[in-house]
Amino acid sequence: MTGDERAAMNVLAVADTVIILFILMAVGYAALWTGILDTATTLRLSRFLLNVTLPALLVASMQLPLTLDLIAGIEGVLLVSVGYYAVAFLSAWIVPRALQSPPAEEGVYQFTLVFSNVAFMGFPVVESLLGGEALFYAAVFNLPFSVLIFSVGVLMMTAGRDRRRRFDAWLLINPGIAASLIGVALFLASVRIPPPFIGAIEILGGMTTPLAMVIVGAMLATFPAGDMVKNRKVFLVSGIRLLAIPAALWLILTPLLPDPLILSVVILLAAMPAAANSVLFAGEYGSSPELASQVVFVTTLGSIVTIPLVAVLFV
């Protein structure tokens, strides 16, 4: 097989992953439109996802063997993740202010610029393009993500609710934070959860991707279809999320990072669309789920083109 043929197959694999997610969103959209789901049921499912299946996914994803061959790359991945979040948080601080967004919108834009669809799309894309070792590094990269999304992410969404209101620190005591801390502790101690418990956790975690996309699709069905694609700010934020952030990381990290595999993993994960959880967090913490749905929709649709482009240019 020639290099061009492999590149073509890689592009098709990326497109296939994105299309699968859109099919799941379409199922959710159709389920609400036909009355199989309603708004109240969708809200309950989103809470079930945030409080049960997503924490299970976090714990299961960290059940990895801590071998000597892989330890050497862990420090590099964690250091690179600092660079990623520096770029992402800087973007999240500058862009919403430049757009003069109202508080509720600002929290959504901040969240979607910082948190990409790592677990739902990032893992399968990294594995299909770079292999199993790269998937391990992706899981390590996801460790700070797991903690930040349930701490800083909550701060962003609750700040959008009311600027005069002080943040309630008790919001940080939630199943997501607990699962992240437990998963990290088990990972570092090389403790494996025995069967049948790990089997149950993996099954629950495996529900997260399809359930999240179905919920997002159902939420999309509650909003006018034309509103999904007519907000210019959403397209600007989406362009920064999908292209500007990975390009900036490539420019910054290429001369500093000797391991091309770790660099490729981080660039690909940075190029993922906005986290599907954006809609769920916006609804749960009083921000704007409609705007979050628009950003998730546009970035996920746009990633059909931009992820293969990033892979060709920077990976």
C-alpha cells in the first residue's frame, strides 16, 4: 500500500467516525420530533449521563497498565497538556470579550473553546490514525481534562448565570470529580478493578458516547433548525476551536517537543469539535444550552473537513 493510499484510508476513517456521531444525533433528533422522547425525559437522561455513565467512562479509561515502556512518555504528555490549556484558556479569555458576548453566552464560548470532544471522538480518531500506543497517551492527556471540566468547566457555566453571584464551591463535589480522582489514584497505584465490577463499569461507560450524541440530537430538535447555522459568532468560535488552536499548538510545540507521536496525539485532540457535554453542562448549570447546541452542531459538522485537514498538515 502506497503512502497516498494510506492517507486516503486515514481520511476515510476520520470521516466515518464523524458520520457515525451525526447519525446518533439524527436518531435523537428524530426521537424527540416523533414524540418518543420529550424535553423532560431528555433532561433526566442528561443528568443520568453526567452523574453515572460519564464517571464510569472516566474510571474505565484510566484502567491502564503502568509499564516501564510507557512511563517515559507520561511526563511529556502532561507537560504538553499544560501548553494546550495555556493556549485554550488564553483563547477563552480573549475571544468572548472581543465578541462582546453577554454573560450567559460568554460561559458557553469559554467552555467550548477549552473543552473538546476528547473521549467521544478523540480516542477513536487517535487510535485509528496513530495506533494503540497513541491511545494510551491520549488517555494520559485526558487526566487533567477530566478534572478541569468538572471544576473550571462548572465555573465557566455558572459564571454565565449571574455575574454578581459568588460561585458555590459545593458544585465541585460531584461524581465527575470523584471519578477522576479515583481513576487517577488507581492508575498511579496500578490497581486493577476486579471482574465483574470492571465489566459493569465498562458497560456503563460505553453508554456515554451514544447516549450523549442522542441527547444532543434531541436537544437540537427543540430549537429552530435555521438558528443552528445563522449565528456568525458561532462560526468564528468554531473556526478557532477547530483550526486556530491546533495550528497555534503546532507552532509552539514543534520546536520544543522531540517525540513526534506525542505531538501528533495532542494536535489531533486539540482539533476535535466542542465537547458534546457542553450542551449538558449548559443545561445543568444555568447557562445557554441552545447556544451550546449550536456550537456543538457546527463544530462537529465542520470537523468532517477540518480533522482530515489538520491530520494532513500537522500530524
